[in-house]
Amino acid sequence: MPTLQLKPSPLQIISQDVLNVSVEASTPILDGEYGEGNIVVDRHVAPLKGQENSWGIDLTISIRPIEGETIPPYVGSIELLGFYQVHEHYKGDAERLIRITGASMLYGVAREMLAHITARSNNGMVTLPSVSFYEEAPAKKAAKKAAKKAVKKKVK
């Protein structure tokens, strides 16, 4: 098996904090079936004032019932706050790095926290599903949009 040489990330963790956790186990219903929950993720990213190459990200993950469906095993939310430093020699888009990698790191913290809290609950342990915070680079996105527009124009 080949050895993988790891290299340092251009994103360094300053801190990752859980600000608020609210998880409520649903009461088991007679037939023992629960509905699917809707996971909603909200994130806000901003550079830290007076701290060069430093960024903050606020990530809130909510588990809500889907309207008109049976309640899921758990409802609640978790809010996290992460502070990160981007290496001064990083040539890429620092905000994009934070939006993708910082959010992914915080989501992992949330997954761990919710699993720990719910592990001894009557509805069993919650494991948040894998998600991707990947976003295409703005230039790539614009090029794809222009290409689609050109194709539509030719088709007409």
C-alpha cells in the first residue's frame, strides 16, 4: 500500500465552539414509525476585523419535521462558531476556502456532538448525513452559465 505524504492545510483552526444545542427526542408513536426530518443548514462567513487573513463562520444546523409528514425521531438545532487563519501565502480565494473547508470542519463537530448527545436517547444515536459544501469557483460558474446561454441561443 503506497504511503500518503500529508501536507499542511492553508487553513488553520483558531477555535471551533458549540454555541447552542437544542435536541428533543420525539415520543415514540404507537406504530413505531417516524417520518423523515428535514436538515437545514445556514452559514455566515466574514473576515475578522483587524486580524489579517482571519475569518469567522457561524454555522447553524436544524432538524425539522417535513410539513404534512410524521414527526422525525429528533427535532432541534445546533449552532457553531469557528475562527480560522488562512496562510498568508495562500494564492486561492480565502473566502471560498472558509465557506467550503471551514463549514465542513464545523459540520463534523456538529455530527460528533449530536451523536454524543443522542447516543443514550430512546430513539437511538443521530448521525448527520454526509454533505458537501463544495461551490464552484465564481469564474468557472460564470463560464458554465455563458456556455449554457450560448447553447440555448443556437437551439432557438
